[in-house]
Amino acid sequence: MELRKLILMATILLSSCIEQQSLLPTGTELLKNTDFSSSMDNVSPWIAVSSPGFNLGVSDTVFRSGSRSIFIENTDIFNENSGNWTQVYNGPIPGPGQRVRLRAHLKGENIRLFTPNSNVFISLRFFPVQDSGGSLAGRFISSQQQIRVDGTFDWRPIELVVNSVPEDVESVAVFLVMGPRVTGKVYFDDVTLTVD
């Protein structure tokens, strides 16, 4: 009986150590090229995902830090598409239950929202989009309804906190988005995804 208790305690201790080793340290940065300035040739690994009507580009004259920022621009008030920049993180994933924080800074020029659901926002998507139990819950998180931006404004922070990373995550995608029925030009800089 004592041997079974000893084996059970050793198993619990070992699994606890393994679980602790899989947690990423607080402050770990998951994204690369957070100020879009690591290379003068491109903003890799950021990828522009353009839809008809959107102009996505890199600015060497408007930036918050480093030497560049990225932007999304739309002039068509009836455009039902969205434009976005994205980066996918495939490295060591924060353990289930760990907290992550997505931060970015925005600068807007003549941003106008034409429907109640129009917005400029940041979002995270955990892949696969379904966990091993088939649940979609907590796999997509967006700032779209939390903070609305409009008009012309200087650099301001925006953030999104995920209090508990879901289970069965293989990769995380970050999206910087100008949604449907939004006009103007928005710049993004200093985009970070950190373990809290």
C-alpha cells in the first residue's frame, strides 16, 4: 500500500514538473518584427491580405518607433470587404490557462465608420479552429466591439487580453484589420503578443 502511495505521489510530482516546463515564461514575445523595421527589403513575417478596394502598404515616413509602419487604406464607403495584415506564430505555444496580451498602436487619418459593426480592430485566432472535443469556444478573440475608432488621431494603444489560452493549440494568427464599410487610412506599429 505504501509503495502505491509513493508511486502515485512520484507520478503527480513528475507530471507537475512536465506541466511547469511547458509553460512559457512571463514576458515572452511571440511575434517577430514587431516594429516592421528588421529588414529594409520587407516586413516579413507580416503578410498583407488585400481585398478589392483596399490599399495595403508600408510607410517610411509615418511610424511610432523603428523606421516604418504598415497601413491599410480604403476610399469606397460601400466596400463590404476587409483588408488586413497577419502574422502566424508557430513556435512554442503558451500552455492552456496561460494569459497572452496582444498590443498594437494605431494612427488614423479620416477614419469613418458607416455601419454599427464597422471598425478598425485587432484579433487573434487559435488553430486548429476546433479543439479535440469539437468546441470553437475561445478560439477567436477580437477587439472589434470593445473599442471603436474614428476620425483623425495620433498614435494610440489598443490591446486584447486572452485570460486563458485554450487547449489543443498548434499556432496563433494575429490580424490587424480595417473592416467592411470603413474609409480612411490606419497605420499600425509596435505590435506585440506577449505571455502575461
